[in-house]
Amino acid sequence: DTTIEDAMEKAKKLSNLSDQLEVNAGVFYLAPETKYEYEAAVAAREEAPFFGVWFCGGFPDNATREAAVAAIEKRASKEEKGTTACVIPTLRALVEAGHAVG
């Protein structure tokens, strides 16, 4: 079984990869500004213990990837603060933004 420590170590190793790998692969991450709300099975927390993050990829080329990012950012600029998601280009930036453990 994988422990939280194993997952943290793997995330740390991945965050040390070259950012260019993700750019070359045409991926980015989409993360909400705030942690999502949820109903806990036990009354231990009022908010989620982690952020939700979506991995976005599979774009045929960088122009299509950049168009997707621009569309998301345009939509986010029109939304109410706290209800939008932000585009994060790399795992390293995801860690720096506090959305992943580094």
C-alpha cells in the first residue's frame, strides 16, 4: 500500500523535473482558487484537506493548448472571486501555489 509519505516523496521527485517536459507534452493544470466544500463522514473538518486539481492535456499542438488556456483565463476573469479556477502551467508551479505537496 502507498502511504502519504510515499506520495509526498513521489510528488517531490516529480516537482524537480524540467518544466519543459510539461510544456513539450502540451499539458497544464487547472485548480480552483479555494478548496471545494464537502460533507465529511465524520465531523473532523469544515473544509477539504486538499485542493482539487485537474490535469489537462491531449492537445494536438501548442497553439491549441494555448487557445484552451486563453479561453479558461478569459472565462475566469468574468467570474466572481473565489468561484473560479486558475491555470497552472507546471507541477513545480502547482507546488509553489500550495495546491500540491512538494
